[in-house]
Amino acid sequence: MAAGICCAILALGAVYYIRAYIRAGKYWVADSDYQVFYGAAVAVRHHANPFLATMAWIHQYSPHQHLGMGFATKSYVYPPFFAFLQVPFSLLSLRHALVAWDLLNVIFLVGAIYALLRVVDIRPSALEIFVFATAALLLDPIRKELFIGQADIFLLFLVCTALWARFEERPYMAGILLAVACAIKPPLLVWVVFLLWKRELKVASTAVLGALVLFFAPFLWLGAHVWHDQLTIFQFWSNQFLAFDHNDSPKGVLVRLFTANPVVRPLVVAPALVTALWLVVAAVVLLLTAARIRPQPLNRDRRTLLEIALVVPAALLLTPLTEWPYLLMLIIPLLMVYGWVRQSGPGTPVVRFVAWGAVATALLLTGPLTWTENHIAAHMVATRAATADLLVLLAPGYLYLLIGVFALQLYALGRASNESTLTAIRNLVTNAPAILTAVKDAARVSRTDSHTASVLSEQSEYSAGTTQRSEPVRPVR
């Protein structure tokens, strides 16, 4: 029965998208973001600068443009490493490359779901994977990413498989997978911070070293001028671009309220106030997250699942730029909660409350928030400044969903630890010196273990060589 329902949903979805593509005709490719990746891949393949169009757009930008103009641009902003990954696709036509990338994204989505289920210690059947993949395809951020051909499903796959590799006791493989993700989108280094806090030094160090190599190596091929353009793009996207009307981060709302921007009239132009308020928000999120996450290595216990789930909304609240399609990362906390509920059993009111909270989150991700955000953002430019400011606060529905998910995970962790929030914060402050000392000791032990393994390997090779050089045993005659 479940398989039949899933097949029907997928069939209807396929018919819908095929009809949409037929109606769009030649505009299907033009509307996708993938053309930007394709053009960057062609550029780096020919030793050219992939940022030329982006730099031209930045140079003509003015915060005093006509209100409502927004940031309608399709320009390459990722590090060149991702463009090099796209080089094989650039050997195809743009339309065929986009089809291939879309098919791979579906595979990446299924792979991410499988990896997460393995993290929660579930060996899923084909039907279970099919059901979860179908449910994921109903989420608006997933459908948006598939339609525009973006890279976030691929990044979700890398993060999820990295977590799975760590739980399978393959820390270096986990670090390499995470390094690829961080080299493409540096804000994902928040996972490295989480792993350092959890004393997963092998994974974290491998991820950092790998990300540095993958990030900087392409600039040796493209030249120093491309590196300078990358710095300019990073600076622009972490400042002026934050006013983008679909930036649902706390800082995005503050930038629209208190800086001159081409989206909406500000309440008052006070950039220093933006920085101060954002630092307060970041400090609160970091403090609450650190207080609830134990500084202990990852284990397959129920509380660890909730800790992993907490990282995603915390990261999306901290990062200056959170476009609503990025919320596909909420698949991680949703499946972590599923594993936690399955292991805990739905018998207690706490478990039922958290489970229903996860269900409500999934339902809100299927479209209602996208519709309301688009509708309000379209009317954000108003004659009266007060009305405009009110719409700025009402528009980012996904921001309030993130806050709700963050609060839900904090609540679940609080009940799992039987510790109030104030007690958890007080314990964090009291134990901070001991925690730092323990991290240093763990790093020292990690280096010692590596050295010991190297010595043992050399001794083993020496012993093997000695055995081979020893005289053979002569048979008795």
C-alpha cells in the first residue's frame, strides 16, 4: 500500500515537472542557476577567470538603486574548486549537463537519506528509503534546488555521508568528505567547530587541512587576480548582498531594517546597530548550543542524535546569509528526531511533543511558508515606512521556523539531560577551563597515537624484513 502511494506521488510529480518543462521550452535552462556553474566550468577549463560576470555586476551595484530592484543576478560566487568539479559536465551541452546534474542530485538526496538512517543505527529497506525520499521531494527547498540545479543537495550528501563515515569508525574518510563540502561552501566549517567541541580531532583536523588544500589549489592554476576577485566577492556577499529579500537569517532582517539597500526603505541607517544586534544574537545561539552539547566524542546514543540535530538550526541562525532553499539541511534534524523517537518509544509526553513538532516542521516546509514569504516580499516596498518595516519583520517565515526548530531541539535536550537551561549555562561557564584542558590533552594523545602507530608500523616492517632474511629451516634427512 505504501509503495503504491509513493509510486503515485512520484508519477504525479514527474508529470507535473515534465509539463512545466514543456511549457517553459527554451526558458527551462535559462531559468536555472546551473548555467552559472556550467559557464564557470568552461572558464576554468580554458584557464580563464570564472568571476568576470560577478565582478561586473558588483561594480555596477548601488544601495540607492530603485527600491524593489533586489538582487536579480545569476553569477558564479562559489570557490573555483566547485567549478573544477563541474568540468566533466562542461563537455556536454548545457541542456544535457543540466539533466545529468538533476539526476545526480536525486541520487545524492537518496544517498543522504540512507546515510542519515545509518547514523541513527537503522538498516533501511528499499521501501523505507523510497518512502523517505518521496517525503523529501515534497519539501519546497528540495523542489526548488532541483528546479534551479543548485549545489546544496550535493553538500547535504557530503555532510551526511561524513557523519555516517565517522560512526563507522572511519574518521579520515569523514574528514575528507567534510573537506570537500567546506571547500565549496566555507560556512559549513561550523561542522568542524562542532567536531572540535566533541573532541573528534581526527575528523576535524583532516577536514580543515583538506579544505585548505582544495580551496587554495585552484588559484595556483588560475592566478592571483582570481584570488583577489574571490576576496571581493566574499566581502560583498557578507555585507551588501545580505539585504537580499529572501535572506532569512537574523542578520539579513537587521540589514534590511538598518542599512541603505535596494530592497526596502530602512527604519534608520545605522550599520553599527546591525553589527551589535547580530553579535548579541550570535552570542545567545552559541551559548545555548555549547551549553546543551556535551564536549564528549560522538556515540550512538539518543542524546547524540539530538545534539547533531541542534547543529543545523544553530548554524542557519548564525550564518549571515540563509536563503530559504538552504533549509533543505533540516532533513538532518528531522531524521535525527525520527531515530530518537524510534529508539525512545512514543510513550512519554516529551517524545510525543517533539515528534509532533518535527511533523509540523515538515508540513511547513512543503509550501505554506514559501507562498507567504513570496507574497509579503512582493508588497514589501510600501509608501509608509512603518508599513514597510512591519513587512520586513513578517516576511521571513522561514526564520521563525528555524527559531522554532532550534527551541524544539533545546527543549528535547533539556528533558533528555534533566537539566534546566540556566543550570546548563552555569555548568558550561564553571567547567570551561577543564573542557579546554581536556581538548588540549586529547590533541596531545591524538598526536601520540599517530606517532605510536607510525613506530609500530616501522617495527612491523622491520620484523617482516628480518623474517624474510633469516635462514630457511632445513628439512631433517
